[in-house]
Amino acid sequence: MLDKTTLCSILVADDDQGDCFLIEKALRANGVENDVRFLGDGQELMDHLDDQLKETHPNDAPNLPGLILLDLNMPRMDGREFLRLVKGHPRLKEIPVVVLTNSDSPEDIVGSYQEGANSFFTKPLDYLELVRLMGLLRSYWFQNAKLPYRQPR
């Protein structure tokens, strides 16, 4: 388990409240204590990140999330458009973005990686499989990978 001072926040962009509830429950079932914030679409997510940048002095490290979980199919700005924007932004492109969506189409998989996604997962239909997947994400992103943004809770 990570020392609490190294916990980074997780942003989840998903317009399905039921999926959000299950994602948070599955993260907590795996002992993830990070701050998790849910946003309803890519525009809300981009606005949140822009606000974080505006609140940061240009010479200071921004208070950005350590990981974004991103659904592809959302209103206003979908995950595809968000990926293009965030991975093209000089101060945001380093944030790891994991696509977590209902789609398993080859076009969505290839397109997501072409736009800069760091991983792509299809949401499991079974809750226990979702718990397993969140355990894999926890192990990889928060116990093994070196993340660009780590900040205290």
C-alpha cells in the first residue's frame, strides 16, 4: 500500500451513474484510498483540468490527477475528443489516461491508442470481474508505475 502522502487523485469521466458507483466500489474493495472524483463528460473533465492549471503558478507543479479513467461514449465531449485535446496539451499530455468503456470495437481500441491512450479496457459485465480489473489497475498504476503527478491527499 502507498504511503498516504504519495496518494494521487483519480478522475473518472463517465456519464453512467451506475457505472460510477460500481467503479468506486470496486476501487475501494481493492484498498484504493486515493481521492476519486467523477465527472459526467469530457467537457466537464477538461474544464476541471483547466481550472487546476489556472490555480497553479507557472513555476509550480500543477495539482493534476495521477490517473484518468475515461469512458468513450458521453454527451457534449466524448472520450475520443477529450483524448485529442489532453494529449495535445503541453501541460496535460503526461497524465496517464486509461480508457474504460463498454466498447470492444477494433476501431475504438486502435483509435484510442492513436490518440494517446495509455491503456484500453472494456468494462466487465460482472462486478467481480470489475473488482479484479480495478485490482490490476491499482497494482500497475499505483504500486509499480512511476507517475508524473503525485501529491498529498
